[in-house]
Amino acid sequence: MIRERVAEDVYVFTSELYAQVNAGAVVGPEWSVLIDTLAYPEETLEIREFLEERLSSPVRYLINTHYHSDHTLGNSWFPNAIILGHTRCRELLDTVGRKSLDEAKQHNRELREVGIALPDVVFSKGGIGIRMGKRTLRLVHLPGHSPDGIGVLVVEDRVLFSGDVMMPIPYLVDGDYDQMIESLKRIPRMKLENLVQGHGEVVLRGEVSSAVHHNLKYLNDVRKQVRQAYRRKDYLSYLEDTDVETCGKSRILLGGLAQNLHQRNLLSLFKYWYPQRIDD
């Protein structure tokens, strides 16, 4: 796990084991707020050791930016924390999340002691605020990657933990194209110092608008390619031949996962926009 401080008492923890997934923490005078966990127990336990033993700052609140397992499987390692999330996060974690964990346990011995811990406090409209010392954390709904996606804005430091609505390459197999565009357009208006993506490197102030613009351009290019595929008899071959670089993203992003994520985006959007063609 890689640890980085992005503001005073504001930390980012990046997994070295799975897809450069990010978690974060804001350390207050008496307790901490943890934003997501990492996919594997050893890295989440390393976060807990750093906060609660090294800094003597127990985790009082744990925020889930969305229900996907690489951000929530560590919930159970913080039994004294109050977990916060979107209403849909609780619903999806209790259904899809439980099923996915049961399947994963059959193939991964490291997950045998992991359990599902659901959000205790949820919201569906507006947002939630947490006051810790002189800092305010604001939870805002940012759907698109998934229906329950939220971001956490550290107001005074202008640091946004975006969840997976912002990644080096957009990924919306479980999400909604139009909602992602709307959420992305909100980000530059927040006037951020740092943008902590759900995966990948932290985006600095001068690069936020450009990073968001590149993701919006990628989504537009993907839409064009899916429309082109619809006009082809063998649409699957066309989609398979449309590599990620055609849509302006590098293959090396996220440790080489970009091409695989891109192909999933193409097929998912084609199925959603043109379901009548799937059985052709």
C-alpha cells in the first residue's frame, strides 16, 4: 500500500494489490473519518494500524462512496465505526454485495474472515455533513459509475474524494452514461486543490479541468464508436477492433487494465442502447 498526504491530516491510501484503488482518511483532533477501504484485508488492516495505533486516532465514521467490493470489503474491520453511504449503497451491498462475496470466498482464502457490514446512516437526496474540529466533510451524490455513487468534499481544503465516477478511464458497466456526464461536469465547478479518484493518481488543482475534459471526450468518442457498430452487420467484430487508444486513452492506464475496461464499456453501452440487436 502507498500512503500519500494531500493536505494537512488528509491522507490517500493506494492499493498495490488491486487496480490502484484508493481509500482516504481525514484525521481530526480526537478521531478520524475513513473514506472507503481497500480490496484485500492486509492493506485495510495496514490503514487501521496507521490511523488507530500510529496516530492514536480511532475511526469514528467510515464512508462508502459506493457498494463495489474493492471499496467496501474492509467495512467489517472497523466494528466500532458508524458507516455512512447512499440509500442505494445499503440496498445493493445487502443483495449484490453479499452474493459476490460468497462467490469470491470460494476462490480466495484471504476473504474467509471478511463479512458484509452495511451502512448505518444513509441518505437519498441532498447530502450529509460531518463536522470534525475546524473541518467540514460534505457527502454529495455523484452517480454514473454506479447508482449509489457519492463523493466526499473536504470543504476547507478543497479536496474531493470522488469515488469511481472519476477514474483514469471512465467505467460504467454498472452505471449510467448520462448520469456520469452530469456528475463529471459538476467537478470542475468545485474549485478543487486535489481530486482523489476512485483509482489511480491524485489529480492536482491545475489538472482537474483537463482530466475531467479528457474523460468527457472519451465518453463522447465511445458513444460515436457504439453508433458506428450499430450500423455494421457484424457489430461484435467492430467493437472488438475498437481499441482504447481510438477513443483517446492509453493502454497502460491502471496497470494495463484500460483496454479490458474499455471493451466492457463498449459492449455494455451497445446492449443498453440497442437491445434489439443483441439477438440478431
